[in-house]
Amino acid sequence: MKRPFVLMLMSLAVLYSGTSCSKKEKEKEEKIKLLVTSPLAKDTTITKEYVAQIHSIQHIELRALEKGYLQKIYVDEGQAVKQGQLMFQIMPLIYQAELKKSQAEANYVGLEYQNTKKLADNNVVSKNELALAQAKFDKANAEVGLAQTHLQFTTIKAPFSGIMDHFQARLGSLVDEGDLLTTLSDNSKMWVYFNVPEAEYLAYKAHAQADNQQVRLLMANNEVFSQPGVVQTIEADFNNETGNIAFRATFPNPKGLLRNGETGSILMTVPLKHAIIIPQKATFEVLEKKFVYVVDDKKRVHQKEITVASEMPDLYVVSSGLASTDKILLEGIRKVKDGDKIRYTYESPEQVLPKLKVYSE
């Protein structure tokens, strides 16, 4: 009699336990009511960011063209100079003496030529002697011109308007021919170089509506430069090591804020056809991979990996892992686990996206 009684008690315990677990699961399911939406499929634009190097439209080295002592410096470091403005003077005494010597020689040879010409006019000397005197006179004049050129090289003027860099030689220094004195930058316009991967280059060429596409410059202080730039040049060849090709954008620089050698980032708008867009808040990360919870027909959530093609404020553009017909969990991601059954409220993406902090058209 005892054994059937024990079996009956065990059966009742199992039945009660199963009923209790089922009740708890049902209560849990009823308590969880979350927000669900779908990806939005539409044509849109995204902003690509590329690391950039900023260069002056003209940036040159000013070097000594003659050997001598640096006698005078007429400008200061960081100063704006005008085209043709006097900048440096190398001691000209030797070259002045050479010019006077060559001028005296030219005067002497010139007198000889005049005398020979008179004799030739009277048929006293041959035409060959006159031609020889003419050649000597021409050579002497050429020597004068060369001496004048050397003397002019002791005076260094600005070849264009720009900004001075720091001095490489100080007043009184002995400089040799070719020694660097300073650099000069024309910052009225800036050339900004950035590298674009091959796939993005092809997309750019396929969708670019004009040759001169506008871009923006994000400066090192995370502020966007006030003037827009245009992409005017693309290099001929790809870099085989990186798979990139160099673009060059030109930016006006009316206030002189940008300087040669600065760094920043180019912000370029790229069109996307039939893009799959989801809120960033609908995703979570596991081992640096991004996932969403997809809700099936039985109201159960399943973890699904996605690939993010691009990022916008509060939004992701997804290249794989989702379809526009999928339902994804938007809120309560940390409250569920894979396989949980939930109760939910559905809102269309057109309702959800405008509620985000920022929504880019």
C-alpha cells in the first residue's frame, strides 16, 4: 500500500512543478512587452570620412643663389609678404666689383671695335678683323650681363604673395650657394589630399553628378571648416600596396586659418541606392561583431549578426544580415535572451526614425 501512495505523491509533485514552471514562464512572457520595428529601405546619402593632409597651393623653399654673408633680413618669421617684396640681402661687394670690372672691359673693347669699324669703312682692315672685333665686343657685353645677374642674385625677393616660415640662416651667417634660407607658402587656397579605396572610388565615379563634387573639411579640433571645397583632381594610378587612389580637393582660405602641413578629415557625401537603415539602439556587440534580435512569426527573438556598411548619427546602414521585411527588437535588448518569447508593440520605421535624436534624410 505504501508504494502506490508514494508514486501518487511523486506524480502530483511533478504535475505541480510542471504547472508552476509553465505558469512562471507565462507570467514572464506577459510582463515583457517591448517595442519592435522593421528596417527602412530607401535611397539615401551617407557621409564618408577620409584622413587628409593639407597643403598650400604654393609652398616653396627660398635658397641662396650666391655665396656670401647674409647682410640684411628685411622680413620676419610668420610675416605676410607681397610678391616682389625684398626679403634677404647677401653681401654684394664682390659681385659689384666684378660688374665694374666687366663694364670697364666692355668699354675698352667697345672703343677697339669703333676704331676697327672706322678702319674697315676706309678699307684699311679686312672684314674678318672687323668681325673679330665685333665678337670681342659682344663677349664683353655678355660678361657684363652675367655680372649683373650674379649681383641681382644677392638680392632675394618674394616670387609670390604668401606667409614666411622660420629662418634657417641668421643675420651675418655665411651662406653657400643653394643653402636654405626659409620657406614661403601661398595660403589663399589650400590643396587637401585624401586616399579613397578602390570600391569607393568606383561608387564615386558611378554616382558623381559633376566633376567638381563639393566636400567639407573636418579640422583637428573637430570643427567643420567654414568654406566648402571641391574635388578637382584624382591621380592616375592606384597604390598597389594600399589599394587606394589619391583625391585632391581645393578649399578657399580667405581668413588664412588653414596652414601648410595641417591634418584633418574630408567629409564626402556618397549616394546609396536601396539602403537598409536601422537605429543604432537596436544593435548590440559581441566580440566586436554587431547583432540584432529578429522576431519570428511565433514572437520569439533570435540573435542575428549584421554587417554595417556605414554609420550616420543614430543610424546604421546595413549591407548584409537583414531584409526590409524583418522585424527587429528596438527596446529591451538587455531584458531578453535568444529564444525568449515576448509580447510587443510594433511601430513602423517611418514612426520610429523621426523620434531619434538625429535623423538624416
